Amino acid sequence: MTQSSKLDRYVQQMADAGVGKSTAFPPLWRLLWRIGIQAPPPIFLGFFPLALIFGGSFGVIFSGVTWLFQDFGLMRQPLMSPPLFALFAGIPYGLAMAYYHRGLAKQHNLGSWAAFSDDGTRT
């Protein structure tokens, strides 16, 4: 089965289960798939990779926004504040998203991405 057909089947199975498209098919993963990186959907990743990916990406974005606000004079903070804000915002966000996605995987009895077959069952 091709990666594309697995993704289509996965998105359909999650929609049938009532999982929103943005949860099953997050924007970061859509971007990765569009540029040709065939990463498994987040629901199939382990807890720590999920925490690092979600927390890291959120932290970088949050840090950039904080830096922009600081640069435009909306916030007067020391130079180290944006990275600290990123760290303290990214860690809980990453842990919460990892917990949520692993819970979804357990709730829908999903195994590994390699074992996900065309009919949506585990092989």
C-alpha cells in the first residue's frame, strides 16, 4: 500500500470515528507531507517524540511572537525573556499534546503506522 493511500484511509477512519481533521491531520504534518517528507501521523508516534515536536514547534513560534512584540516596544523585557517564555510555554504544551494524541491512539486501538493496513485494521 502506498503512503498516499494509507493517509487517505487513515483520514477517513479518523473522520468516521469523530476525530476532527485538524487533530488527525495537523497543519505541521500536512506541510511535511506536501513537501515530500513521509512522516507517520502524530497519533502513531511515541509520547516523547510527540512532546518534543509539539513543544518545540510551539516554543519556537511563541518565542518568535514574543520577540516581535518585544522588538516593536509592546513588551519591555530582557533579551533572554523570549527563549525562557518559549521553554515555559513549550514544555506544558508539548506534554499536553503528547498525552492527548497517545490517548487517542489507545482509544481507537491503533498500533504502529507500519501495521496500519488499507482496510484500517492492524496486521
